[in-house]
Amino acid sequence: GTDIPDDIAARLTAQALDRVVGLIRLMAATMGDSAPANVVLPTRQDIADITALRLETVSRIIKSLERAGMLHPVRVAGVHATRSFTVDFRHLAAQARIRAG
């Protein structure tokens, strides 16, 4: 593999995170920004295709968003369990402010 300096790797990771968070916000935009909203995401592969990221990167980001409390898995009838979430926009907004700062 190629050795990428830490500062560049951190910037690339932040950009990847911003792409996935941006897509989640877009998917849930019809729900409004105030309260937590349920959203059914595309498949991990579709998210990777849409955001021009690798499947592994998308999976890692979604897992980290779950661990951080920004995404909470929910059961939705007829939808695969790994695709339906309640989105906490306050956490996502805080994440965007951290990125911008």
C-alpha cells in the first residue's frame, strides 16, 4: 500500500464522512431537521456508488455513526435490518459543526 501522511489521511477520512452524512441528511430531508426521523438508506453498495467511496469505507462510517449515537437501527417491515435507522439530527448537526470548525 501507499503511505499517506496522517494529516492527508485525516482530511480524506473527514471528506468521506461528510459525503455519507450528507447523503443521510438528503435521504431524511423530507422529515425535517428538528426531531429524530426514520430513514431507510440505500444498500451499502449503492451508498458507495453514490458517494464514490469503497464499500468497506461506507460500512466503517455507518458503524461509527451508530456507535456515536447518530444512527439507531430500527425495525421496518419489509426492509433489511441493516438499512433502516432513526437519525438524530442534533448529533449530525454537531458533527457538521465540528467538521467546519
